Amino acid sequence: MVRVRVKALLVDTSNNAPVVLLEGDDDHEVMPIWIGQNEALAISLKLQGKEFERPLTHDLLKSVLEKLNQDLEKVIIDDLSNKTYYATLVLNDPDGEQIRIDSRPSDSIALALRTDSPIFVEDEIFDDVAMESPFDEDIQDEEAGEEFEDFLDQQMELRKFKEFTDDN
């Protein structure tokens, strides 16, 4: 599995859909996941260190886990089917029992940020969709950065992303 972190939130201008970019810790590649507006807000608020007066859904879920003495051990983005990602929350209870719960990646990411839990992507998925990060200062390949900028200029259409990843 590849450990990832949230690198950026972008907007697909073709449909105003938010896109979260996950960056691999070791290899400095990113993978995009299109997410909903509410999840983007939840992720954005946490990244900015801001909070609402009343808890949002992901804050509520964090509180519920704490009250039930459950720890979010990790989030795993573990499937990609028909252009849809799937994730699993891996919880540990005080007795060491592990519980796995199916979740949307966007909700999993928002919760992981609130609980300081690691996020992982299955190797096969990451290898299939990841591209070199244009944010990585160590990238020597200027062409990769230019290709990513062209990709963004093409309004980040899923079709264009697929073409970009098929060429690399």
C-alpha cells in the first residue's frame, strides 16, 4: 500500500466539481479523486484549521468514535470500479478487535484528517492513476510539470485525465 496525504483541493471547471489530490509520501506522485461539495468543504476547513460553531458530520463521527473508545487506525482506498473509488475505515477497539467499515473516500479522508489517521491507497490503484506531482520541488522532468499544467488547462475532464495516464 502507498501512504498518501492530501496535497491540494482543486476545482474541475468543466462541472465545478471539487477534486482532492492525494500525494504519495515516498514517490512524489499524485492521484485525483473527484468529490462532493460538502466533503470538499469539510476537508478544506480542516486543512485551514477552521471549525464551525456546531460540529459538521465528520466532527460528529469523530466524537462518536471517541465516546465508543474506537480508534481510526487507518483509511484504505482499496477499489476502483467504473470510475468510482471505494474506501475502508479500519477501526480498533480497546480489546484489539479490528472493525472494517465501507466508506466513500471523501468521507474517509475528511475523518482521517480530523483524527490524524494515515491514509493509504492500494498499490495497484495508485500505480494505475498516479502522475508525477507538479508540486514536487525535486522533479527534474520539466515536461511532466508542463503536461500537468496542460492537463489542468484542459479543465480536468475525466476523459482528459484518462488520456494523460494512458500516455505515461
